[in-house]
Amino acid sequence: MTLQQLVYFLAVAQTRSFTRAAEQTHVAQPSLSKQIRALESELGAQLFSRAAGNVALTPSGEALLPVAERIMSDVDNARLEVQELVGLRRGRVRVGATPSVCTSVFADILRRFHDTYPGIELVVHESGSRDLVRDVVRGELDLAVVIAADRRGEAALTVTPLLRESLVLVEPVDGASAVDIPLESLAERPMVMFREGYDLRETTLAACRAAGFRPTFAVEGGEMDAVLSFVQAGLGVAIVPSMVLAGRPQLRGTGLNPPLQREIALAHRSDVALTHAVAAFRTVLLEFLRAARLPSGVELI
């Protein structure tokens, strides 16, 4: 039994005529009749009586009719579901981003995508870059905006460079310096340190080692918002992306000597084709960044 045979069966049942059914389904009448006979042969029952030129459903045909109607209804619903997904009227995008991205340009990107594709569900996960990369590789996220360092070596990932951002020393406005601060001078200052799993933690520790010292932690283990709050409270200083200081007038960022920078990239699995919804989100994100007025210390790659 094929779907096309059910289409022909329903057409004959509705029109009570093989000729009109053939016209309705745009097929030659002999071909339609042949398919109906093949269906009857497979089912082992005659579906139509053809006495004296009158076409009517037999009891077997009456039994098949509601089943065929349900099947074709399900087929139409399935076709509509797929068309909606392909047409981006429905779907889901699971995207991750680092806290520095979430607190700056990401909200505007999400708004642009939602305005363009209101039927697509957005699931956002904010975390450290290492955690996000792990989740993408595991298939728990479709895309993630991560720190590019060492990600090109991930065989399972396709990485698209996005931005280059400066890292600055953040401290309360009253204590901030007007000139770049030598990294080695931080040996004498307590620091507020991110939790394990944050690339900023490893970046800071590596920079301190290169400058010849091991930093002293006043507080350790915070997320981005917590770290900035602890710095604002005067507990210590921290090294953060310049973009996170927008809208925080109580904090000031000072450049470092030698300067510290990092690259932001978009990552997705190489072995999994992007769905239409995920591909559309990637396009919106890239187009937004190309046209956006980026915060100070941030530039397109």
C-alpha cells in the first residue's frame, strides 16, 4: 500500500467516478484504475462496486475510508510541520555565550533574531568558555560564542573568528590609574579571581606567571557579575574584558603593559549539519556584528 494509492482511492470515493478522480489527481484513468486494482489485490478485497457504470464503496471500501482519511490528514500535518521548520516559522536554537558577551552585545543580537523569527524558541546558556565548548561537543548546544584560544585544535568543532577585545584591569573609579599599569605591579595588589573553568582565570594566571609572580587572591570563585561587584566593593582588582564595563560608572578599566587581548569566536560541531533555524541565527549574529557600533576596546576580526 502506497500513499499515492490512498490518494487515488479517496478521489474515487469522493467523486464516485474513476474518470473524474483521474482528472482530479492529474493522472490518466487507466493508470488510476491499475493502482486501485493493485490496492485491492494487496488488501484481498474489492473496494468499489462497478455495476451498471455506478461506482460505490463496498463494505471493505467503507472500512478503509476513515483509515485512509486519517493517514492522509497525518501526512498533510507532517508536511506542514516540515514546511514551518524550513520556513523558520517554528524551531529551536540552543546557544551559549560567555558572561562578557552576554552582558554586552548578545542581548541586542537575540532581540534582532527574535524580531525576525518570532516563532523560533531561543534557549540561552551562559557559562565559561571551556564549559561551553564541552557542551557544544556533547551536542547539548547548537552554537556557542567562546574564546578562540586553542579552539581551532578541537577536531569536532568549526570555529569562526568574530571579535578581538582588550583585557583591562578593573578597579573602583577613585583608585583607577590614568596610565597603563605594568603587569608586575599587580604582585602587590590583592585580586578577585574567577572560578575554575573561566578562560579569564587561566589568562590572568598565565599573564602573572609571565610577569614573574603568583597573584594573591582576596576572593576566589566568582562569576562575572560577582567579580565586578566584589571589585566595586573594594575587595581587590581583576582583569576583565573592556566591554563588560559599559553601564558601570563606578568602575574604570585601565590598560595593561604589556597589553592583553583575546579573540572571540563562534563554534559549532563540524560533523552535524546546522538546522535552518541555527543557520539563520548564525547569519543574524554575523550580520549584526558587521553593522554594530562595538564597545571601546573591541574590534571585528
